[in-house]
Amino acid sequence: MPRPVDAALAGAVGVVSVLGSVAASRHGHPARPLDWFAFALLVAGAVALLWRRSAPGAVLAVTMVVTLTYLLRGYGMGPIFLPLVVAYLTAAPRSPRWPMYALPAIGFVVVLWGVPWATGQEAVPAAGMVGIGAWLLTLVAIAEGIRQRREAIRARRQRAREAARSAEEERLRRASEERLDIARELHDVLAHSLSMINVQSGVALELLDSKPEQAGVALASIKDASREALVEVHAMLRTLRRGGELAPLAPAPSVADLDALVERARGAGIDVTTTVSGAPRRVPSAVDLAAARIVQEALTNVVRHSGEAAARVQVRYLPDRLEVCVDDDGRGSGASPGAGAGGGIAGMTERAHALGGTLTAGRRPGGGFRVEARLPLSDSDSGEDATA
């Protein structure tokens, strides 16, 4: 259906064409006065403009036929060219350049020599030829300007769509990273605490009748572990409800305090020894947290799968990296950590890779299991963190 603006344009062009042609016929010397066919041609050229957007090529062809027929009938010059101009300026920017730009040259030849020869009228004088030629060149220039503007608008819209698509992809990527961060944090908080609770509850059940005082110690450990887990989970949930980054209210674990990191594992019956080599120093907070979580998760796997084993935690401060190694002696009766560790090893690996480091986990040749992480240090980041 034609747009209202196209209907208004067609109506205005029709009125100007009819009134202008009547005035030109009265004051000029046409070979043939206007009759019903002339008015029909004038109206047909204007009506065709109703479909100039939906079928620009067809409308241009119709207005060309109407204009040429009008001239060949000898009705004389007048605003009959107006519908043709509108149709041309609509079709030219949407069509290949050179065919459309050749049409004015063809029209120049037809109007100045073809029509006078066919109708027996006098040829257009040289001054008129120059004027018509200049007018046609102006028409081509206007069509090219419209084309350039359309292409600029199209390019701008394309850039906007690409920017919107990139923004959406970035939003989805960030959402995915946030989900992974949440999953890792929940796993680190809950898996560590629940593993300790599971071990201590088993100990409490075994000692409840024979050694109730030791069962009480295990139950106290369960209470402490569950309380700490609830505090961290509630803090995380409050942060998520506010829409901020994960920033637990409790102090973040740190490899600088190994005794605190291994306290729960020791409470679960694991004989944990710690070793620190190199010159201890402040490291970037992201590296410190990742190293601490790796130690916690590795000890959680020892508790979960190795029973009453012994473990050794080593932290090595090197000039360009921080290394963390957790070994167990494999004396427990549980399954291998690699066989049933769930997402623990995957989470530790993701943490190391996110910092540009590496993590290896597997059985040792002499028995037991080893988790070893190498986390690179950035001098600039380390310096900033140390002076914070």
C-alpha cells in the first residue's frame, strides 16, 4: 500500500503537471492543443509515483513512456518532465550506476534531435541545448548525492548492528564468566566445608558410644565448619543480590597463612605438613586467592578420597611465579582423587589457566597423588599490590 507521503507527492506532482501544461499550452505554440489523452498522460505519470518505492524501475519505465508519448504527440514542452524527474531520483540511487547515468544522455539525444525529427518541429537552439545539458548533469549529481547518503546511512546502520551484536556477545561472555566464577566460588566454599563435615560426622558416629568426648570434638568441628560455610554463602548471596562482583565479606584465604588453610584438613584427621621456600612476599590478590583455593581443594580431595592419609603442602616463591604443590602419601583406603573428584580438578585448572598458569594433577610414581600449580607473577601487579 502506498505511503501517505507518496500519495501527497503524487497529488502535488499531478496538480503541477496539469496546471503547468495548461499554462504552457496557452502561451506557447504546440503542434497539438491539449485534449483528453494529454490529460490522461499527465495523470498517469503522477499516479505511477504512488509505487515509486516498491517498484522504482517499473515506475521509471512508465514515466519515460508517458513523457515520450506526450512529446511525440506534439503537445509541447511543459511540466510533463516532473514525474520523470521524481521517478529517476528514486530509481537511480537504488540501481547500478552506469546504466542509470546513461539514461540522461540518451534522453538528451532523444528530446533534442529524435522528437523534433519525428514530429517535424524545429530543433532546439544551441543555447537551449546547453541549458538542458546542464540541467541533466545537475540531475545526475543530485542522484549521486542521494546514493552516497543512502550508502552512508546503510554503513552507519551496519556498524550499529555490529556494535550491538558485539555488545551482546560481550554481555554473554561476561555472563558466562560470572557463572563460572560463581560455580568455582560455591564449589570452593561448599565442597571444602561439606567434605570436612562428612568426615567429622563419620568420626563422631564411630566414637559416639565408645569415646563420647572425642565425638564431641568432631561435632564441634562440624559446627565450626558449617557456621563458616553459611557465613561465606550468605555473604556471596548478598553480593549477588546487589548485582556487584563477587566480594565475600569474610577475609579471603591466603597462602601467606598456611596454618589457617590446612586447619580443617588437620581437624579431619589428615597429618598435614607445610613448607615454604624462597623469600615470602606479597603477591597479586588474584594469584594469592587462586593459590589458596587450590590448596584447599587439593586437601579436600585428600580428605574425601584418601582417608587418614598424610599430606604435604609446599609453597615456592620464585622471581617470576608462585608454585604450589600438594602431595598425599596414598595410605588411605579411599578412591583416587582423579577418579571421583567431581569438578574439583577442573575448577583448579580453570583458576590456574585464568591467570596464565598451569596445573597438573595425577598419581605419583611412588604412590599417592600430587597437585602442582605454577602461577605467573606480574612485576607491575605485584608491585601495586605490595604497596596497596
